[in-house]
Amino acid sequence: AGVFQRAWVASAGYQSTAIVGGISLMFRRTNMGARIGTCGIGILMLFTCLLFVRNAFGLAVLVLMGLSLIVAGRYLPPFWIGELYALIAATTCLNAITSVRVLFFVTESNIGGVTSTSDAMTMQNVTKIPYYVWSSLWMALALWMTAMGIFINFETQQKQQSNDAVMEG
């Protein structure tokens, strides 16, 4: 694989998880955002099964989870779908933070007798920038997107009006 491709693959997971988690948190207070997001995650899980999953356990669990999320996204009352979606979004953000944290302490691992370097070490090998700089950049992005997701949020007019009524009354 080319140098750019190696760098792209090595950093994509950390950046994508942080960005998707942060944006998902921003839409946690909208009725349609929570419904579309939850159903979308379920559909993506089913699509992943078609493309990548090749064992019975993985297929059984992921298909069941994907279908459950689609049904929940469609039929849960607004409060509960909002709570479920907020849980998924928050979990995604926390995963972005904890996954990057490991890169500060692990530079290579041995799985099934095959030794491989961490993604941060791969980036160091490709760019000559030290692995801890890449780990720090990914951690900063994960923390930034989590903070943005918490402090910037979109609300439906109905929820905004009920919040305003509570503040006035």
C-alpha cells in the first residue's frame, strides 16, 4: 500500500469516531435527529454484516442489534429514543477518548503470533513525526469534539418552547 493510504487507514478510525460522536451529541435533543440517527446506526450495522461479518455469532448478534435499533428508532416514544440516542452518542465519544489513551503507552502488540505496530507508530513511520504527537492530536480532537457535542446542541422548537416555559414559570 502507498504511504498516503497507510496514513489514511492508520488515522481514520480515531478521527472518525471522535467526529461522529461529537456530531451525534449535537443532535441528541432533536426528535428527528435521534430517530434518524438510531435507525441509521441500525441500518449501518446490517450493511456491515453484508459486507464484512463472516461468522455465525457475529451475524446473529449484529443483525439482532441492528434490527433492534431500527425498531427502537421507529417506535420508541420521543423521550426514550432521545435517551437511547444520547447514550449511543456519549458512548461513541468516550470510546474515542479511551481508544486514543492506549496509544500513549502501547507501541506494538502481538496478536496470534503476529507482531504489529500501533496506529500512532505507523503514522510515525510514515511521516517521521513522533507517535506521541499523533496520539496527542487524536486525543485533542476526541476531547474537542466531545466538548462541542456537549455544549453545542440543536433542539426542536417543541423542546425549546417547553424549556422556555419552564424558565419563565
